[in-house]
Amino acid sequence: MMSRSKGRSRGRKPKSPLQQLARLIMIAMVISAVWQELSKPAAERTWQGRVWRFVPYDFRLPTWARVRESLWAPDNPHIVIPRVFGVGWTVNVGRVYAVLKSLVQPKD
């Protein structure tokens, strides 16, 4: 039987202070967004908006249409867009593909 060294989980590297800080900030944003929604009367809760006036959140159940719109929208001029579920942003892969395609294709 192999023994593990004290204080270390098997297969996991310790997180850097920057990673720990980023995780703490993300948890604080999620808690703030949920608190913001729960502080509203039940009839006024939309479960979407901005936390700390800047970071978008959306806790509505995702639909295929919203997922597709969020992840694959080549006509949307923005590369980074609000997440379809959760707090923060995601990459619009469709726009990245469209930009790369326009760079690679020769112009007539």
C-alpha cells in the first residue's frame, strides 16, 4: 500500500495565490448575484443582470437557442459575450471563426 505525503492530495498541484484570489472573486460574484436577485420581490426576479455594475450574470435555465446564440454567433461583432449560464463572459466561437476565415481567404 502506498502512503501519501502529508498535506498533499494525490494528483493535485497546489493552487497559486493568484488562482486562489481569482476563485475567491468568482465565488464572491456568484454570491453577490444570487443575493441581488433574492433581495428583490419574487415577482421582480429575472435571474439575469449585472453584478458590481460590470459583470454579467444569467441564472435562467439555458435553452439550445440561447446556447447557440451565445457560442456560435458569427454575425455578432463581439468576440467576448456574456455567458449563457453563470457569471462572467464566454468566447463567441462563431465570431472567432468568421474573423479567422476572413483573414485566410484571399480577396478577389
